[in-house]
Amino acid sequence: MGVDKITGKAQNITAKISAHYVDNARNLPWRVPPELSAAGRLPEPYHVWLSEVMLQQTTVAAVIAYFQKFTKRWPTVADLAKADEADVLAAWAGLGYYARARNLHKCARYVCNNLSGIFPSEEKELLKLPGIGAYTAAAIAAIAFGQRAVVVDANIERLVARLFAIDTPLPKGKADIRIAMDALTPDARTPRDSAGDFAQACMDIGASICSAKAPKCEICPVQAHCAAYAKGDQERYPVKPPKKAKPLRKGRFFWIEQDEKLLLVTRPAKGMLGSMRALPDDGWAAGKDGHGQPPLDGNWQLHENVVQHSFTHFSLEVDLAVYQTEKIVINKGDNRKAEPGPQLDDAIWWPVNGIEDAGLPTLFAKAVDWAVKRKLKE
């Protein structure tokens, strides 16, 4: 559909989406309800930024509890900036895509050290912050500061592609979708016309009505304007390229336990799951299998294929090797420090009964859960 036709339909679509939001907005802990935003109240920028970073490639349902935990523990961006990175990563455990957590901490420190703890309101300035890309900058500018910005997340992408039957395959089609969303986005003349509320209104319709499968077109406020609905092929949009088969990698984790404590290591800062606490492993990576060699000499009992985990670009099949030999030496002065051995520098002992507090990434938490349920420690 050409730009002229998009512009011609835009005003009616925008008005209906905005009106629908007034009565149907989702109640989310980082939002200001539409009746308050209409009176000129804006949400806390820290909350908008935190939620938007968490929501990248993660569902709202999964994010709510993490958002509440973070804001209770670190109520302000200054509090988050003062935190240890290890604590931030541990609190993030389970959300995945851990580079987000590292960038979150870097950004908090940057805002406090360079901007007196105040987030900039302009997109171009927000883009200079660690971990903030085009979408996040637009969302913060629109929602937290009332700026006119064109916000396009996955839900909006799907809604707009269907409204205008944009059939250019992704990712090339993103440009056409953004042009259409630009035509729909209000000029923020009044709080009720704000680009922030409009973006959130589109997000809500995309999440609850214009879903990827079985969209609820019968209750959609803009059904009459939807080109895909008129064609009867809503689920075709947005058009995506064929999925590539993921390569399968093999890795091995090592379970070393002593006195009801489990040996954990801190992963290298660079690379997958960087700086996270984890079980020792055999160096598996996205591009290669692990070498399978244990970090200590001794008798190991091998349990094959105990965990299967899917990453964005590959899948991992994990074996678990359990140390069966005599106790390893520890420093008596600190019962959580292990004597450094091969691949075990900076290792720590962590109580098995409190392993949920270690902040293990989901992949390693799965392996620990498998082991604990089978009482391997006995």
C-alpha cells in the first residue's frame, strides 16, 4: 500500500485505537493509567527504561515479577548504579539475554556519573546510552517524556503490517512498517493525543487482540480498516523469511560437591552468559562443541543428555559429569573459597539448599534442578 493511502486511513485508525486504550489499557506496574496521562502525568523515566530493557524479547507476564523485584531492591537509577554487577546479574537470572543486564548496569552508572542521574528526553541523546537502541530510545522518549517518537515493537509491527497488508518480507519490510506507524503516530498536541499512550495502545492491541495466531478480529477496534482482515489472510502478516535450522551443539557440565556445598565458577566477562555464576563446563560455544575434559583428575560419573536448551542461533545438549573421588582441598579461612585448580580460578562453594540464590542462568539452573531431584549429591 502506498504512502498516500496509508495517510488517508491514518486519522480514523489513530482515533479508534486511542479511544480503545482509554477503557482497555493493561494495568502494568511501570505504566501511568490513561486517565492520569490525559491529565498530564508522565511515568518515571527509570521505570520506563527498566521495563523496556526487560521486555526486549521477553513477555510481559515474565517481566512483571522481575520489574517489581528490581524496583524494590533498587528503587532509583542511583541505587542500581551503586549495585555490584554480580548482584544485578543474579537478580536477572532466568530472564535470558544477559547482555541486557550488563548494559542495564552500565547505563545506570553512565546516567549517574555523566548526567547527574537524569535520563535525557530526546531520542538522539538516549541513543548514546549503553544498551539503548532505536526502539528503546523511541519508547522512552514517547512514554516517559511525551515526545513524538515512532515506536515499533513486535506487537506494533504485527498490527501495522496487517492493517496495511504490508507484504515486503522482514527484515526489509520493517522500513515500510515504520513509515506506516509514523503516519499513525499523533503529534502529541495534548496529553491524550500523546505518542506514548498511542504506542502503548498499539502494543496492547497487538498483545491481546492482534496476536500472531488466531487473532481476535471480532473485537478489534480497527477491524473495518484492516486490509489483511478484508483479504481473510491475517496470519500471513508480517511476512517473515523461512526459518533456518539451528545447529545442535554438545556441552558438558561438572558437578563437584563437598559438605552440602556445590562448586560454582564465574564465567568470563566476554562471551555467552558473561560474568554469570555457573557450574564448571567444557568450553562449549555457539560455534563448537565442548571438549569434554573435566577440570579435575578423578573418577567421574557421566549422565548423558540431561538438559536440552535453545538459544537464538543454536541448540545445546548437555551432559552432566559428577565428581566421585576424594574431597578437594579448600581454604579453611573462608569456607566458600576453593583452592584454584585447572579452570577453577575464582571458584566458590555455594550451599546446595540455597542454590536458587546463586542467580544461575536458566541453562545451568536446569542442570542443577535435574541433579537435585535425583539426589546426585548423595
